[in-house]
Amino acid sequence: QVQLVESGGGLVQAGGSLRLSCAASGRTFSNFAMGWFRQAPGKEREFVARISRSGGMTYYANSVKGRFTISRLNAKNTVYLQMNSLKPEDTAVYYCAADEGVILTTTPNYWGQGTQVTVSS
């Protein structure tokens, strides 16, 4: 089993920054591809960013490219999402996700409970 716990969400003004963390426990962290999804009220869950097992390959949704950075520190079993230049439309519950494999799928096997990010105008 794998447990994922997000932290770092909160309220921030437009243009500000937040850093989300996802701490993993259970199976060896480096065996998992990791990523972030988000879901705004009344909207479908959408992909935000993903990172490979080694951390060498990353990919971002067009809506966050250039503003968000995903990274991982395998020694601490933690993945991060640095969010800069935040916009009100970034407001959502952000979910950490993991898959056993090299690449994160569109339907990850493991999910955190989410952390709320609210960006005010």
C-alpha cells in the first residue's frame, strides 16, 4: 500500500506563490511515477503536472506551464509543486497522485485526500 499526504495549500492573492508537498509512505518511493491533479467546484478533475520515477522527465498542462514546477526528493519520499504567478482560476483542490511505473497514467492507482488552494482577486 501507498499513502499520500498533501500539505501547503491555503489562501493567497493573485500573483502570489504557494508550494505544495506530498509525502509518501509504504512502498519504495522511487518506484512510483508521481503527479498532481486539481478539481475546481463543479468541474472535472484535470491533470496539472507529472514527474518520472527518477525525476528526470516532467510534463505540464498548458494552463500552468511556465508558472508551476514539479520536483521530487526521493530520499525524503516527497514530491513538490511550486506554484508561482497564481491566478484566481487556479483555485481548486489539489490532489497528489502516484502510479507504480515509469509514467503516471490518466487514472492513477493512488491518491491523496487533497489540499485546498484558493487564489483571491
